[in-house]
Amino acid sequence: MGGYILRRLLINIPVLFLVTFLVFSLIEIAPGDVVDYFISPDMMQYTTEEDIQRLRERTGLDQPFLVRYGKWLGRLAQGDLGYSFVESQRVDELIVAHMKNTLPLMGAAWLMGVVFGISLGVFVGLRQYSVWDFSLTGLSFLGLSVPAFISGILGLYIFSVRLGWFPAGGMRTAGGDSSLGDALYHLVLPAATLAVMDIARNMRYMRFAMLEVLNQDYITTARAKGLRPRLVHYRHAMRNALLPVITIVGLSLPQLVAGAVFIETIYSWRGMGSLYLNAVSGRDYPVIMGVNLVFAVMVLGANLLTDIAYSAVDPRVRFED
Amino acid sequence: MSEQMKPLTNNAAQVVQIEAKARIETPTQIAWRRFKRHRLALISLIVLVIIMVMAAAAPLFTRYDPNEMSLRDRALSPNGEHWFGTDNLGRDMWTRTIYGGRISLQVGLAAALISTVIGVILGAVSGYYGRLIDMVIMRITDVVMTFPPIIIMLTVAAIAGTGLTNVILIIGGLRWPATTRLVRGQYLSLKNQEFVLAARTMGLPDWIIIMRHILPNVMAPLMANVTFAVSAAILAEAGLSFLGMGIPLPTPTWGNIMENARSLTILQDKPWMWMPAAIATLTTVLCINFVGDGLRDALDPQQIM
């Protein structure tokens, strides 16, 4: 087990290096001279070519690409992501502050996807070709085709504007109490609309896995020896059907992050998505780099955890290479 | 029933001929016959054709110009003159929706074509040659896939700029890893089969084996992948434009029409300004996905004819 984890970890190191290199080079080819960001606009007309050259030397921008990449990597290793061009704040502080809002949103959506997706999948998997199966599987196809910005808008329109069940965005009632209940009340609709795709996908995979497991010989054996159907379904079938679904659930993070960008925009949620979108429209390169790196590391981490979790529950994978 | 029982003619040679004609179907005919059995896929294909015709021949379906503003007709709700109402600048929403389909479908098809060409080339080379080149290509694929799709697209859009050509290039240039992995897997398993060995023994150059001998065998899973790539590209364009980082106004696309809904007053009181675009996007994507599903089943050689 230890050897397996170590091997998976080592595979990720070159990928992580390439990720940092890609992020750094992307910003390198961006139009515009970074040195201009160090000169305040009202001073621009008094700045001579020599001043700019001196500034370039002082900030180290005159050095070759690879030298700057190495220095940047060195600072990155110490957790230093630099300063935002726009917010005059450290990038890591900005990211931590916004991550605090994004994690509950993505976490809640992920949890809804796991709980509702898997239970619905088991439910219809045990009732193949029933009315339930046709309607829910059909709905899941719709759910898989709905992008987050449409599910977000429609959710906001139906459940907030028309029905008035939920607030129309924001993270808490303005001027109101900051209780946990109020926060949860604001969280339900954004998280649910973000979870639509996850629920649909997990349900489809769980249904398929159930159908496959139910055809196995050991299920027939369990039935033949007179085991109660409930035990056969939940102990024998569901536990084995969960195995392949672990991978799907673990690899859903990139989709969730992408969806969060839209959901946060629609529900005025001050999380990573809105931080990133502001950085993109303001060409705030240090923040763009920081957010890209954080997301990439999160995705790599999630992939690694999925591999480890899978190998922990299914020892067969550790022996093949 | 009885017609089938007794042959139309007693001439033996003619019977053989008729039977041969009846039995030999091209792979396309087989696929089409099996596709037609999928009722939902067939209906989706028809709806899709209607949407594509409306988009392609948009000027025939409206009297208005998509960008013509009429300040007297601002924010009208749907009526006999303006079927889908008008927006805050007095532009006809029905016209903007069908013209928007033009751009959205164009981006979807062009981006899917680009990503498929890149994906097939890289996947074929990677799977066929293996070793170092495979390792390099696969690591690059891993790196691109490490970034959540919309995040990396927004980053490149921020650097390279927006607009129709850039959006097509960005979406097409970043969606290939999925295709590469699929094609690579197929080449990995096919390259060890006898027909490839036979082609090699005949001394055929690698590129002919890759293109003429192996590629046709990859077409079945690839076709379904292409349809899903089209719907993914349509959604990516809509997403980018919705966030204001895609195709800039006044050119209408379904994405930047939906951007209207980011204003709460429009979302609340003027649903005609965003709902047609949302429904059009959803219908198109749903239909493409159903067609893709039908194609996958129809082209699956594992299935009994």
C-alpha cells in the first residue's frame, strides 16, 4: 500500500512542474509590459526611457526567462504568490479569503451529488425498466446536458423570483444576523443548482454499476441460499457497485470548479470564481497565476486521493501496473 | 410473409443476384438502419436539422436586422410584431436568437473539428509509436487536463483576447486531451492485431498504416466523441460569452444574449430577453447528445446486427 501511494505521488511531481511552467509561460506571452504596472498612471508622462530601464533592472524583469522562472519557483515553494496588481493585497491572502466562501459551496454541491446521485442510482438500478427508471434516467440525461449557467439562472428564476422560497443571491441577509441558519438558507439554492450535473452523472454511473453487479454469479448465489432481498441488494450488490463510482465521484472536481465560476457570478457569491473572473477582466496576472495554480494543485490532489481511496477499497488495482 | 417464402423468379442465377443485393449493406447503411431504431435519437436529429436550417437561413425567417436598434420599441414584451419581444435597445429578440444560433453552431462545429484533428493526430502518434513520444504526449495531456476547462479558457482569453476566431481557437485548442486519450487507447489495442502486422509485412509506410488501416477502425467511437465535442464547444462558447469573455456585443450569440439575465431586473421582469436563448442552447445540446448516444449504439460493433 505504501509503495503504491509513493509511486502515485512520484508520477504527479513532473506534472506539477509542467503546470507551473505552463502557467508562467502563459503570462510571459501575454501582451503588455509588466514593468508598466509599477508606474502610476499620473507619473507616466514624466517617466523617461532610462527610468523604465532602471525600474526593469531593480525588479529583475531584465533577466532571461528561465532565470525569472527559477526565482519565481523558489518563491512559490515558500508559499509566496506575489501581490495583486489591482487589490494591493497579497495574492495568497486574497485566495484564502475567497476560498473560505467557495469551499462550503463546492463541498455542499459535491455532497448533494454523492448522496442524491448514489441513492437515486441504487433506487432505479433495482427497478430497471420501471416507470421510475424511465423518468429518472430521462431526467438525468437532461441534467447532464444543462450547463451550470443555465441551471443557475433557471434555478434563480423559478425558486427565488417566481416562488420566493430562497433569497436572490448573496451569502447572508444584509444587516441581518450572521447565524448559521441564515448562511445555510443562502447556500441551498446555489449549491443545488451547482450539484445538478453531479447528481445526474453519479446517478447514471451508479445505476449502470448496480445493473452490472446484479448480473453477477455471486448475487444469484446469495439469492439462492435464501438471503433476504434487502441484504442481497444493499450488502452484496450496492457495496460492490460503489467501487467504480468512487472514481467518478473523485474526478468530478474540475467540473465542480468550472461550475462554481458561473454559479458564483449568478448568485453574487464572493468566492474563488468571482475573484478569478475579476482578475481575468482586469488582467490581474498575479491573481490569475495564483488561482490557476491553486486549482491545478487541488485537481492533482483530488486525483491522487481518488487513486488511494480506490486502491484501499479494491486491493486488485495495486497488483497490476 | 408469403411473398418472402416464394422466390420472385425461378431463374437460379437471378435468385442469387437478388439475395446478394439484399444481404450486402455498406457499414453506413447498417449504422443508419440501427440509428433509426433509436426513436429519441431520430427525433433529435430532425429537431437539430430544423435548428441548423433556421440558423443558416436566418434572414429568410425574419424581417428585422439583428443589430438594428429602434429606440421607440425598447423592451417590448412578445407581441405580433416582435414574436419574442425586444431588448433594452429595441432590437428584435427573435431575430437575435436565430442569428445567435448561427454563431453558436459555427463555433461548435469549427472548434470540434479543430480539437478532433489535434486529438486524432496526437492520439494516433502516441498510441502507435509508444515509448518516449507516448510518454511526452501523455504528460502534456495530463497537464492540460489538470486545469478545470473554463478556468484555462478564461486565462487564454484574457491573454489572447476575445472575438470569434479566438474563441474557436481557444475552445478547439484546449478540448483535444479527451479525444487524444480515446484515440490513443484504440491505437494501443489495434496496433498488435494481425491486419496491422500484415500491412507492415507488406512494407507499407507508417503513415499509411496509421491513416488507412487503423483509423477506419477507430471511426465508430470517434464519431460519438465528435458529436459530444460539438455540444461541449457550444456550451463553452455560451459560457465564455455569458461571462463577457467570449464573443463581444453587438454580434448576437446564445451566450451573450443570456448575459442579459445577469441583471436581476431583466431576470425578474423581462424573461423574454434571456429565456429563448437558454431554451435554444438547452434544446440544441440535448439533441446533439441524444444523437451522439444513438450513434454510439448504432456504430458499436459489439452489438448484434
